Amino acid sequence: MIFYRTLSILFCLGTCALNGFSQEPSANDHRVRARDLGVRVGTTPTGKWNAITDVPGVKVGHTTLHQGKEIHTGVTVVLPHGGNIFQQKVPAAIVVGNGFGKLVGSTQVNELGNLETPIALTSTLSVGPVMNSLVRYTLDLPGNEDVRSVNAVVGETNDGYLNDIRNFRITEEHVFAAIHSATSGPVAEGSVGAGSGTRAFGFKGGIGTSSRLLTPPNGQTFTLGVLVQSNFGRKLVINGAPIGDTPAAMKAALEQPDGDGSCMIVVATDAPLTRRSIERLAQRALHGMARTGSSMSNGSGDYVIAFSTAYRIPYHETGSLVVPPLLHNNYMTPFFEAVMDATEEAIYNSLFMATTIHGKQGSASAINLDAVRESLRKHSLLVDPAPAE
């Protein structure tokens, strides 16, 4: 697993170099995910990669830009499937925790109940260029020659503390690179893609992901995955334990600027859900975020974009009524628990895998994992780390 994760990171670095941007050396070899540290969230098992890409067909791609102290930004894309998403839409819903943000495309998704482009996450002032790039990508796909309306979905958090946000570094080339590099399997986490310049709880934030496997009574196993772009605060809690109640953790927290801000959450599942059930699932993801210590403050843009890959909604009507088999509401509770757990763990992964970044206005230090261990041992919350795969 470590081998494939390294390949994913190296591919990201190569993409950045080709785009004319030098990449700071990665320190991810010194970072570990939550489970490797001994943190377990909930009891539901994870998928093979413990990532949103455990959901069959879902792909994730990054373009990461790091250059000196001025540039720390990027793009992360999530593809529900590898085909023409406009022609074969997927059921979806978007939920707002606190609406101080710039989420493009939300009203049509909630009005029609479907998603028709890849989901892109980026920096606040890059939403416009990324939206235009998604539209161009969609219009250029074979079969879309007569398309005259595209509802691109783009979310953001503000990386302006570490990144020179006003200089619009993200271009169409970067968006296309993220889409074309999107793969299944392990997902690069931490200071990559849209998480390159983010901060969370006063530490370096970033991209994180996690997944859960669920088996309702019918015996069929479904997968649920979450990916987050963490850029929020403010009092970090891990598995119910306050991080900062030991000398080492408190010292680390006091050295950081306040980590207020926003969070983007993407939820995917292959369970056959109605649009309403997908919305209910998205609402519970916000509870997972709250468990980590967030109050979704006044200045936060906290959003959940959720979709199911279980069936497609064709662009052209077929002339017949097709009703896919759907999961009964009585079996939704385990999915609610799973999405809360996966969201919580994805946020921890975004912190644990993030590396220290020295940026335009200051630095954001990676969270001290030794201090985290100290706090969790104090509360008897560590388990034996997961064995290496």
C-alpha cells in the first residue's frame, strides 16, 4: 500500500514539474495516517485503501503547486465514474453547514438531484477559472457537441495565508492535468492538490480521505467514502479527547495562528439511494466534522457534496420509466454512522499527513504526532497501529 501511495505522490510531483512549477520535497515519509498512529474511529470496517476511491469507479486527481513562499495552492478533482458524466449523470445532493463560501453549481444539483461534471476543489479566488475549465472539459467530450448548458460543481477554501491568492495561479492546464491524472486506489493526502495551502486547527491542514464497508441484511456489501479539504478550526478533538491538554500539545497549538476557516466534504457511495437519502447522508457528514471540534463558525464555508454511483441518469430520455432498486429507509442508520466516522477520520488524515509549509504571510506547521500520541495515551485511546500492507 505504501508503494502505491508513493507512486501517487510522485505522479503529482511530476505533473507540477511539467507545468513549470518546482515542488518542495515531500516529508510525507515522516507522516502517518490516523490508523497507522493507532487511532480508530468507530467499529465499521474500512475499504482496501481506506479512501473515497474504495467506492467502485470513483477516481481522484490532484495538481499541486508549491514554489518558494509565494505559491501553495492547487486543484483536487473527484470523478464519480470514468465515462462521460454529463451524458451519464449520477444522483447527488449538496448540504450547507455554514454558507460563507463560493460553491458553484449547488442550486441545480439540489433542484434536479444529479451531478453532471467532475467535482473540483480549489482556492477561493480560483473558483471562476476552475469552473470555466470544467465547462470546457465537458464541452470537448465526444458526444457533447450540441451541449449548450453545463452545471460545473466547484468548491473552495481560502489558502490566502500561505498562498499568494490574488495572483490566480490556477489555469485550465492545471485543472485538465488533475482530471487526466485521476485514478482509483490510494489517494495522496496532506499538503497536496486543493489542500496545498490550507490550515486546520492552527496546524497545516489539507486533503484527507477515509471509507467504510456496510452490509445490510440482504448480504450485499456497499462502500461509502469521504474526501475532505480541511481549512477550519478551532479546538481539535480526536476520538473525544482534547488535543492540547498536555504540555507538548499545548506548546504546539500556541505556536500556531488561529485555524478558523472552511471545510469541503465530498461523500460517495455505491449504495442505491434516492436523492433525498443522499441529502440525509450529507447532513450527517457535518456531524462527523463537528466531532473534531468545529463549530462551523460565522466565517466558515462548510459544504457537503454527496453522490451515489449505484445508477445513472441519462441526459437523453429513453422514453421508458426506469425505477432502480433502492435501499429502504430502515437501513439508513448504519450509513449515517459510517459517514460520520469516515468524515471524522478523513479530517484526522488531512492533519496527520500534512507537512509544514512556509508561506506568503507566515508558516503552518504540521501537527506534532508525538504530542497527539501523548494526549491520546493519557485518555487510553490508542490501539496497536494497523499492520503494514
